[in-house]
Amino acid sequence: CLHLNSKNEIISSKLIAIGTLNSVVIHPREVFREAILESAQSIILVHNHPSGDVTPSLQDKEITLKLEKASETIGIELLDHIIVGNGKWFSFEEDKNQGLLK
């Protein structure tokens, strides 16, 4: 998770979880805990797909929606959720067809 200030400059980063080959369990409290302590204005969530296929899974979509709702409540904006793998990447923010991230 990248923590950004009001100028969208990275002020810190935090490893939230290490998953298995095909899954990871995260909760919004873990994602936002350090961001709150850092007084971050916004965050960008980044994770990898070891398969190299950066297509978002159903779980990726669900956690993105959950984090977006939490961000609105907490007041720390979720700027993007990026998936990386095999030299490629997917951005929920850039892919408006997903209907995620405002």
C-alpha cells in the first residue's frame, strides 16, 4: 500500500499481507491502519498475480469495492488498485469498464 500526501507524493509504503499462490486475505483495517498513522491524504493499493495474468479476479473486485467504501468513511481516498504480473499491469482507475473507483 502506497501512502500519499495532499500533493500525491508518496510519503511511505507498507506491506499489508503475503498471500499464497492463489489467494490472500486482507481487511480494510489493515490497509488503512498505517495510512491513518501517516496522516495520508490518499492510498494506492498494489498487488501481484504470480500467474502473470493481471486480469482482476472476483475477489480483487470485491476487495476494491470494500476498500472504496471504507475510504469514504475514513476520509482517505483510494486513488487506485493496481495489479502487476509478468511485466504487465492493470489499473482499476484506468479501466472504467470495471465500474469501480469513482
